[in-house]
Amino acid sequence: MTAPILEGLDLRVLYAGRPVLEVPRIEVRAGEILAIIGPNGAGKSTLLRVLGLLEPPTSGVVRFRGAPVAWGGDDLLATRRHFASVFQEPLLCDTTVEANVALGLRLRRAASEAVTTQVQTWLARLGIAHLAQREARSLSGGEAQRCSLARAFAIHPNLLLLDEPFAALDPPTKDELLTLLQVLLRQEGSTTLFVTHDRDEALRLGDRIAVMMGGRIHQVGVPSEVFGRPVSEEVARFVGVETILPGRVVAEQAGLLTVEVDGMKIEALGRATVGERVLVCLRPEDLVIRRRDERVGLESARNHLEGQVEDATPVGAQYRVRIACGSPVVALVTKQSFDDLALERGTPVVVTFKASAVHLIPR
Amino acid sequence: MELIWRGMLEAIRLMATGDPEVLQITWLSLQLSGGATLLSLLAGIPAGMAFALTRFPGRGVCLALVNTGMGLPPVVVGLFVSIFLWRSGPLGFLQLLYTPAAIVIAQFIIAAPIVTGLTIAAMQQLNPRLRLQLLALGASRWQLLWLLMREARLPLLAAVMAGFGGVISEVGASMMVGGNLQGQTRVLTTATVLETGKGNFDHAIALSVILLLLAFSVNYLLTWIQQRGRTP
């Protein structure tokens, strides 16, 4: 495991006596992209400001390369200069694009030639070289955020802090910039702390993901772990598990559990004891729907729930279909499949899924 | 109308012939008001930035005092500065009453709250997150203050113009603390009052036209600095 470049220990922030951040431990490892996701007001930006040495915690310690940072000490500025931040707003100065990109280097009193070289390099890499002499206030939202990213990269920071940098952009611009950022981060090997409320952004960029809610980190892990095996109902809901059913383990045979949910029997792979009360979590993309009148041969999926289509909502190129199987179950199907199956409200269907697609949370 | 026309012609004549007394009065007005404005900038900009960027107990009262100070009547300033500078006053030993320095002091007291108040407004209209961004980019405390001043340069130049405008045009304080002494403390405003009192209306109008031209020239220069390179 790579050594942490930045650690937060026993971090606590109180606003007007009310705790808004309580994080016993968080670490950002050298070279990794740690994405922090959570709903609005979860304390993500506060955590970023504390770790970025922009706001002192009420209590707790931030360590950079193993050494604790003294707030208000002479070393604070020196340590902070190892970092660069990009916020949701580009927050450019009222000057040219070129001067904005040079700002961080000039604050560090970098040599003129080095400034020129870095500025030209990063203007080009962010695709805004042609805008170098333009006034920053005349840029579009996407151009301004490219300028802000170029300004941060030009410093060659040891840690890049990104606080929802795409939240204010339109979807095509956001997608374009996200792809560009992904490439740049991989090429540079930049250690990055990336705060977002968008699961897809976190999935695309994060090597590890931390889920924050109510000022606390609920789960940290690689994306497959966080998205596939959430530790609590709140985390499960936030990472996109749409079907969460309360049940009880009624049998276990060779690692295959049988869970009784509202009269239905669901088979799951997992660890639980017979009689244990659990939450059955199913991701919508893991469920397969077929019409009940359709004949099928043998198949490997262990679970087949019969129900009726309750409603269907278009989500991009897919349909989010809610099926009443005793308890409601949500599945995602492509528009084409939706049309082929001629699904409509009341259509009798069978929902199929593998035992390995079931995640159990003890309750 | 004829009186105004005669006054205009007199102004042109005085300027064209380079009347020594008018030149001396104009130059002194520019020096005293310019000096007072400069001093008010040196005190008002740091004070305004401190009020805008920090929080401390009693800040609200301080802001209210500054805002009140922005409308200080010059005669009131003149009266209190005179009391302080009288021979028997607390600062009488300085022997500054009826000197150009006394006018600078009075005009500084008039201009400083204007500059401070407008600096506070200039700083507060900046995006509060910009401060965080500049710190995050590695700005030291002094670099941060300099960058914030640079960002607020347009409203700060407006503060300079308002401060200068406030003192170049005032008459009450200059009259009371300067005494309108010929060749020593007579400035354009006090000279205009004197000429009006003597019934020399064309001369008074000429002086007031010169005063307006002076104020316009300074403000034009500042406006040019403020607006250069900016597209609508």
C-alpha cells in the first residue's frame, strides 16, 4: 500500500457549537485519486478546506508527509504551497487568461522563463492556448473552468484539491472536461482529493471513494466495494441501490443463503447466520426482466420474482421500471428492450437476478 | 446669463494670460486637496480593508461611525479642527492654525471616512470565495491583500475620486482653519467666496469655472486609468 501524503486525524469542526465534521481518520495516498461523495450539506467541502489547510479544524490534526501541520505557524504557507485547489466557481482574477494561469507560479516567485513555459504548456494542454490574451471575465463557464484547472496544474502541486469543479457546467461541457481531467490526472499521476455529489464523476475518476453523510465518513473503499457492498442503508441509497428490502435469513447451504422477504424467497451469496435480520440490496442494473408468458430454457440465475409493472420512467437511454413483486423492485432496461417487451403498466413480468447480485446488510 | 458669459470670458482671460495669483491659488488647491486625498488613501484603504476582511467585537459600531463620517459637514470639521489648533487648544503648541497644514488636516478628516467607507464597500462586493481561492493558490497574507486590492481597483479608484471631489469642493473647513490668507491659505473655493462677497461676480464665476475644470481634469485622468482596457 502506498504511503499517505496527507492524513486527517480526529478532525472535528463545530459551527456555532454544532458539529459539521467529525472524521476520526482519513488519508490520501500518494498518486491516488480519492473521491469524496455525499449529498449536499454532508461536510465534504468543509473536509476539503480543512485538509487543504484553508480552514483550521476545531480540533484534530492534519499531517502532510507524516508531519503535523501547525495552524498559524510559519510552515503553514510553505505546506499550503504544495497544494492547488479548483472550486466549483472558476474564481479567476480580473486579468487575462495567461496572467491567471501564471498566478500560482508568480505567488511562488518562480523564474520568468519557467512561468512562461509552464503557462504555455498548460494553456495548450487544457485547449485554451488561443484564449491566452483574452480577459478572463469574457470566458464561458467551460473555458473559465479550463483556465482554473490550468492555473492549478501549472503549479505542479503535490496534492490537487477539486471541490465539485463541474457542478455548474452544462452536461456536454462537463462530460468533455471530465474526460480531459481524467487523462491529465493519469498522465501526471497527480495525487488528488476530489469532492463531488455526482456518483458517476466519482466512479469515473476515483481510485478510492469515501462516502460522507452528516459530517461523517460512512465508508471508504475502491469503487466496486463501495458501490457493490455498501455498509449501510444510507450509503446504499446514495450509491444508487434502489431496491432495499427488509428480510430474514431462513436457511444456509454451502454458502448460499435463503432470505425471506415479504413472503418471497431470495437466494443470496454472503455471510449471515440463520435467523439474522438483514436488508436485501439489489442494484437496478443487475436485474433482468422478461414477460411472464415468455418461455425460457434453463438459466444460471437463482432468483425469479413474479410481479407486475407498476410504472416506467425514461432515464437517458434507459427506462427505470418499477415492478410490484409483493415488495417493489426497481430495474433498468434499455429503451429497445422496453419496446420489444411491450412493457406497460400492469404487464405481468418475471424479474431475474443472480444470487451474487444480492448484497446483504445486517440490521 | 450675461453675467455668466462675462465670467466665462474672464476665466478664459485669466487662464490665457497666466494670471499669477490665480495660478498660485489653483496650484495650492491642487497641492492641498491632493495631499489630503493621498493621506486619506494611506489611512482609509488599509482601514477599509481591515473592516471588510476581519471580524471583531464592536465592528458594527465602527462601520456605522465610518458611514456617518462619510457625510461629515465641512464646517463642523473646520470648527473642531480650529478648536484643537487654537493657541489655547490641545494641539495649539503646533502653531498650525491658518497654515496650509491645517487645511490638509481638515480635508484629511473629511476625505478619510469617504475613502474608508468606499473601500469597505469595494472589498465586500468581491466574491468572498476569491479570498479562499487566492490562499489556496499559495498567496501569503500580503500577497492576498495586494491581489484583493487589485481585484477591487475599479471601485477603489471611485473612492479616490469621491475623496478628492469631497475636499477640492469644500469651503467651510478651509475657510475656518486656513483663514483665506492671500498667498498663503487662499484656495479656489475660499477665493470664490471672497470675490462673491466683494460683488466681483465675473471673477467669482471665473474661479469657479477653473475649479470645475481642475476637478474635471483630475477625475478624467482617474476615470481613464479606471476604464482603460475594459470593454462594455
